[in-house]
Amino acid sequence: MYQPAANVETRPEVLHALLRNHPLGLLVTQSAGGTMSANSVPFVLDADPAGGPGILRAHVARANPLWREARDDLDSLVVFQGPQAYISPSFYAAKREHGKVVPPWNYVRVQARGRHRAIDDADWLRAFVTRLTDRHEAPRAAPWAVSDAPGDYVDALLRAIVGIEIVVTEIAGKWKVSQNRPAADRAGVAEGLHEMGAETARVLSGSV
């Protein structure tokens, strides 16, 4: 990932917050035959007892050849995309001052690398799916639980999935959020993006 110095983000709490808020990662793997594969998968990031950047856990359909074919002697790449937006030159105070502006694209992104392993274990899968569901159902007034579904139905579905675990060896963040613009231009970006939602305006105008 190309990272000009102004766009590098290394604070663990900021990187982890993006993964929590945008957990759907693009998992990129390579097969023994050299074929590249990209799959969108919701992940959970856990602490690494060994002190590394973390452990990413997920599950995929058993019918997905990813878990059998992805090489485990090479790093897999997981890309997490946060808010992103086209930035109109009209947002900039500089447009009114001298007109020497062009339209960029602002975005935030985290990439994680590590060796993946498949986990074909019913107890692990049940615990993980329960935990993943509880996490995403928590904001609801009446959360749905895995136990709400018939037991035999859940058992059948668990047999149709396989776990994925990636011990992260490298994690990198890129925040391209107008850091190179004057304060007046950044304020204009925040105002221009406000109609897209408060979080998008806050993040993409560099207010974090």
C-alpha cells in the first residue's frame, strides 16, 4: 500500500476502532497454482497472547474453496475499508482565493497481513458464530440469538462452514483525509461532507 508520510496511521486504538466499525474485510489469498482470490468476510479482531498486532477470526462456507486452496506458507492480506468520498474542489476556501485546486478522493483504510489456517471444529465454530452474532445484535432492543433458531437447524448450518484464523504479523493504516490542506480547506471539506453524515464528515475531514 502506497503511504505518503502524511497519511500513515499507526495508533493501535485508531486502527482497531476502524476494524470494529467496519468489520467486513476483503480477504485476499493465493492458491498453490498461483490463482488470486478475494472474498468479503466479516472478521473479529482479538488480542494476540504472544503480543503481536492481533488475531483475525472469521468463517466461510464449506463450499468456498478458499479454506482448502489458500496457501498457508504465504501471508494472506485482509483489507478493511472505512468511510470514503469524492471531494469537490468547491469545498475548498482555496478555490475562491486562487482556483488552483483539483478534486481528490478521501478515504481511510487498514490492511492486515498474516498466515491463515482453517479450523474445522464444531465447538469452535459454535462459540465463534454465537460471539459474532451477539456482537452485531447487541445494539438492537430485542437482540436475536443463535439459540433462537432450532438446534438441529443450527447444527446443520455449522457443518456447512469452516473457521478461518489469521495471526496478524503486520497491520497498516492509511488516512487520506486532507491533512495536506490548510485549516480553512479542511473546514470546508467537513462542511461539504456533513450532508453525507456526521461520522463521514468527521473522519474524512481529518477530525480524528
